[in-house]
Amino acid sequence: MTSPIHLAVLGSTGSIGQQTLDVARRHPERLSVVALAAGENIALVRKQAEEFKPRFVSCADRQLVCGDAVCLPPEQMALHPDIDIVVVALPGGAGLAPTLAAARAGKIIALANKECLVAAGAILLAEAKKHGAQIRPVDSEHSAIWQCLIGEPSAPEKLILTASGGPFRNYSIDQLESVTPEQALAHPSWKMGKKVTIDSATLMNKGLEVIEAHRLYGIDYDRIEVVIHPQSIVHSMVEFGDGAVKAQLSPPDMRLPIQYAISYPDRWDNPDLPRADWTKIGRLDFSAPDYGRFPCLKLAIEAGRKDGTYPAVLSTADEEAVNLFLGGRIRFGDIARLVGRALEEHNSTGSPSLDSIAAAETWARQKVSELARSL
């Protein structure tokens, strides 16, 4: 019997982290959870540590005692020699430093953090290539593209990212203005964290994924298409030069792409994952996104095309605006307005360094807070 894969789960108390641990529960003979990193949810990480008995634990409470586990920062977990795969599910900018550490240590990285690729994708990918690290996408859309490309010697002609459209795909512009945080957090298809759920409702999430697809697969923005697919069964498609299209289909459940990022190149049996009943599904619908009602998608694609520090400003401005919306300080439509204003007023740095990216993120956070006070 082969030795189990040693996992570090960074962001273990978030949605992706918890679902990663669900996969580990299903495969105890294959997976050993060696490290857990969390944030403020002390009670849950303590419970997780009691169950999985990791060697290393990290959270906001540096004095937390979890059995015999040693307190270790996420960056140190990511490069520890006893870790085989680092699952990066930390939110926002908190994921960048550990991901870079894992890349420089030549690790396999199951990446669920969008901001790393959006803000500093060129740097991260260069470090991964230099040190022989593997970046395996966990996002269902990028996992789908990855799966469609495996074994294909020809480059794709087009990438087609699907989006559920969120709960407001049929809302008018006036209706969108009055959307509440509670309504926006009720996603019709996916179980996700608050930030990603709001981004799905504004379609910012899909815009960030367009930038990610460009980074991961080296495809020009003109050859990346977004389509609205409310059933969330087709997770993405790849079109080739002869017109053939490959798609990855399955019921919406993040445990599938999480498990594949860990098990690749094998596919492990998992009876916990749902199966599609095609006679009940009946039909699959596709339509073009409405940029007028969902301007965040257009803002993200434009920021990606401009590159430099624009993607970092986009990501950070959105994060700040979403926090303001969840706190009841701005309206749903103000998210796009604040992000748009920040991008308009930003002076970008070409070929940015980590320092210039960090400076742009600090500027974006302050700018959005300043602009919000004048609304």
C-alpha cells in the first residue's frame, strides 16, 4: 500500500476548506491532513484539529492549543518538507504569501484563491515554473478547462466559461439597486463563502475567472468567452481549431474539482458526490451575459486587458466594496460604481513587482473607502 498524501489545508474553516476535509474523510487511507490554517473561527478549527489530529495548526489566536499540534504560520506550512499538496483556500490577499512559498518549495498547489492569479499571476506562475511546482486549479470552471485539455496535443481555439448568472440574472437595473445582502447571499446553485457568493451575484466572479483563464492557459482575451448557463451542469468548454468542443459536466458540487486537484491523474471513487440524472435535467440553456446590468464583468475583463497593477486594484477594490455592501453601508449597484471609479483614477505600474502590487492594493482599499463616504 502506498503512503497517504500529506495535505496542508490553508483556509480550513471556509467553504472550500471544509469541503476539502469532507474529501479527506471519504479517503482516510489516501489522505492525511498534516496542517490546518484558519482565521477567526477558533471553535471550528479546534474541532477540526480534534478530528484530524494535524501536526501543525495556525489561526488568529496564536496561543491556541490543539492537542500536540505545533503552531506554524501558513507560509511555513506551505514549504514544510513533509507536506505533499498545499490546498490554498485562504481568502483575498492572505493567500498570496503562502502560495508563493509553496511555489518556491516546488509543491503541488491546489489553488482555490482567485486573487493570487489575478493580482500577481505572472509572478506566481514564473516562480512555479522556476521551481518545478504544479498549480492545479480548484475553481470548477478552470478545473473543467484543465480536464478538457488533458491529452490534447493541439492548442485550444477558444475557452468558454459558464456562469450560473446568480440569483438576479433576470432582474432589471432598477431591481438590482434594491438587492439586499441577504438576497445576494442566497446563491441558487453553489455553496460558497460570502465574498465569492456576492461576486457571483455581480458577475465579478466570472470576470476574475476570465483573468485567471488568461493567466493559466495563455489564451488571449479575445478567445475567452463567457456564457450564462443557469443549470450549472456544464462547468466550462474548450473549442478546438476543427470546431470540436469538449465540455466537463457534473452536478454542482465543489468537492469534485477539489478531489480531482488532489487525486490527479487518478479519479477516485466517491459515492458522496452527486450523479447527474439526465432525464430529470432535460435541457441545458445558454445565453450571452448582459454587461449593462452586470458591469462588474466588463470592468474585470477591461482591467485584465490593461494588465499592470489594474487587476490588483480591481480585486482589492471589489473586496473592499463587497465588505461595505455586506455591512449595509452601500447599495448593491454601488459595488460596480466604486470599483469603476477606482480603476479610472488608478495610475498603473507596468510589469509590477510584489511591492508595487501591494502598494496598488493599499491604494485601492483607501480609495474605495474614500469614495464610499461621498455616496
